[in-house]
Amino acid sequence: MADNSFSRRELLRSAALAGLLLPAAGTLSACATPAGGGGSTPATQATGAKSAANPLGIAEDKPFEVVIFDGGYGDAYAKNIHEPLFNTKHAKVQIKHTATKEIAKTLQPRFAGGNPPEFINNSGDNSMDFGALAQDGQLQDLTELLDAPSWDDPNVKVRDTILPAAIELGTLDGKYCVLEYANTVWGIWYSKKLFDDNGWQVPKTWDEFTALCETIKKSGKCAPFTYAGKHPFYIYETILTLAAKIGGVDVLKNIDNLADGAWKAEPIAKAAGAFADLGAKYLLQGTEGLDHIQTQTAHNKYKVAMLPCGSWLENEQKDSTPSDFGYSMFPLPSFTDADALPYGTVHSRPGEEYFVAAKSANPRAGMEYMRAMLSKEGAGKFSELLSTLTVVKGAAEGRTLSSGLASASTALQNAGTNTTYFRFRQWYQPLHDEVAAATGQLMSGRLKVAEWADRCQKKADEIKNDSSVKKFTR
């Protein structure tokens, strides 16, 4: 959901929360093709004459296939929004629509056999490894799409209609090849009804936050805080966001770049200590053994007041949320007056990945389909339907937004340039796995902060010193 990057589906790619833009080295067991082969490019790929109406030169008489991950977002957005929109300009092009809950299981044999679909929503706990796909030459270079006229205005290039971060995060080894479509905003989620009914105020400082937790605990009405204990990424994301607020964006850049001692930096220790204390005092009983749905359902049933999550939450819970619940979110409170980044700073980054298969029969149609998705109509209707922001600038303006999405949108607008993110979980899956496991133990009291930092740093150093692992920098 936006899996919205981080999408929730991305978080649950495996029990270890595997990432999306992974290095090929060390992950070939999850290759896009069984033997790293990848099939061959068709002798002739469909093309057409380029024109103002057809800037990418697609063949107007050739079909193509769209494969959508049938998870939290479902596939109605493709069938009812994007595919009809595409056909408004290309009425004769037939679209084969396929939905599956198991992307890799369904598609790997087709990639190996040289018959991949043109357009793929590569998400879910059975998604294909982007690093392996890149190594096999399966990812279409989308630079031509970026430089094409936008769907809405021929005088504006596609690249100028989307967030720069979407281009940065969709670039692998210098080539833009992955469309990160949904724009996730992370924060602390709560029920406006519950807060209003009890006179609880949104905290802006850490002292106010812990005081609120104490007030809620003493009220006996519900537990103050929870997170998806079986998926500790949810809470290590929150710890790292607080660390960036305390120490600035270089805290997370140093972690991504495998800098010496990055995990032992003072802002990291302060943030980890703050959440370890929260875990010791204010968690919903049994949090460690609960998954995302269980904690979110407890939230909907007013058994817990607050939880950290991304902005896909509201859509994911739409079938079980009381009509007057009033989903809303607030950014992490300021830790002290000495924080490097101001109140209102949020973790936000594009996610929910799509790509065009370079060795498919009609890749230009896949790129044109992306061009339609990146229109204001395509993106705006997506936001309305799924309560999820996209990377298309201004697409949500004037749309009817749900309470949670409106809250996330406001938080992002208020943050301005004060946004943070990290990329090591995409680049180095083993580091991500280790940090997630260690953080679960930190929150349950089985690791002290220094022990947690030692464990994370040891894994980071191991990866840094492993010449077989491809390294990335930001």
C-alpha cells in the first residue's frame, strides 16, 4: 500500500522484511531467473511512428500485458483508472490484465523463458529481486520516458511533473529503471475521536509525548503505544527518524554509506534509548508477538492509542475501521530544543515499485502506460481511491481526501524540505535483517542500547569489508 516505499507490502516481502533495490551480489538465490540467464530479447519489438500524439512511438495495433500485485491496493486502480485512461489516447491497443499475489512465482518462469509481460507491479512478499533483474538486463531504461512530454501538457517533460526523490530512488547503477509511484509519509497514527473524547493533545516535544503515554496508561482506557512486533522494521524506522531529527540527515547518510561507527553515533543512542524506555513502560501487552494487522486492529478497537506506520495504513484498515474513528497522524515530537531538524520533520519517500520488462515484446507500450499513470488524472484518482499520495506534483489538489490522507498530506506540506529517509534496507538486506532482529530485542528489553548498537555496527562492518557485496553511496 504504499507498501505506498515504503509500501506495507515492501515491508513484508519476507519474514525478514527483504528490500527492493538490492545488490545483485549475495542475492542470486532469489534471482529473477533460475540460472541468471534471463531469456533473450525478441528479434523484433513493437514500435510505431513517433508524433505529438504518440511521443514514445508505440505500436497502435499491438497488445501488451499489465501485471499487478493483488495485495493491499488490490488491482481495481489499474482496471478502472489507469487502463481506461491509457485507452483514451490509444483506443486500438489491447491490454491484457493479470493480477497475482505471488509475483515471483508467477513471473520468474516467464522471464527465464523469454516471454515476460511488459508492465509489472513488483511488490509483495514474493516480489522479484531488483538487483538480480538489473544484472540480467531485465529492467527497461526509462530515461526516454522522463524526457517525453507529460500526458497533461506537451510543453512539460514527465521528469518535471514528479518528485525528484522518485527519480533518485528509482535509479539503479546510474540508470532510471524503477517507477516509485506512491509517496509514503511516516508518523504516529491515532484516532481523532479517541483523542477528542478524552481531551488528549497531540504532543510536540518528547516530554509531552511521554507525559501523554503516562496519562493514557493511568486512565486504564487503553494501552498508550504499540507497533508490529513481528515486523520490527516499523519501530526501527521510527528510531532512525528520531535520530535524524536529533543529529541531522548525515546520521542516516553515514549509516547508508557504511561509515565507521555510524551505528554508535550519539543521536542513534539517544533515539534507541528513548524507544527502549517506551517499550519498557508503555507498550500494549503482547506487542512482541503481534503482526501488523493485529496491532492495527487493536488500534481500531481502541485497545491502544498510538502506533507508528506509513500512510498506507488507512486504506489497509478500511474494512475494519469504525466510521467515526478519524484516522490522523502526527510527526515525531522534538527530542530537545537542540535537535538539528525542526518539529514537523517527517520520514517520507516514494515507494510501490513498477518496471517495464526490457526483453518483453512491447516495452514502449509499458512506458506509455507509465506516462498515463503519471498524469494528474491517473495519480489523483489513485489517491482518492486508495488514500495514498503519489509522486506526481499537485495530483491530490482539489481531490476529496480521507481524514488520514489529508493529515499525512498536511504533515508533508508542513515539513517542506525537512524530510528524511534511509536506503540501507534496499541496498543491504542482511544489515536490514540484523537491525530488525536486534531492534525487536531492544524493545523487549533483551538488549541494552550499547549491545544493540554493537550488533548493528558489527553487521555493517561485515558488509563493508565483504568485497563480494556491491556497495552503494548517497
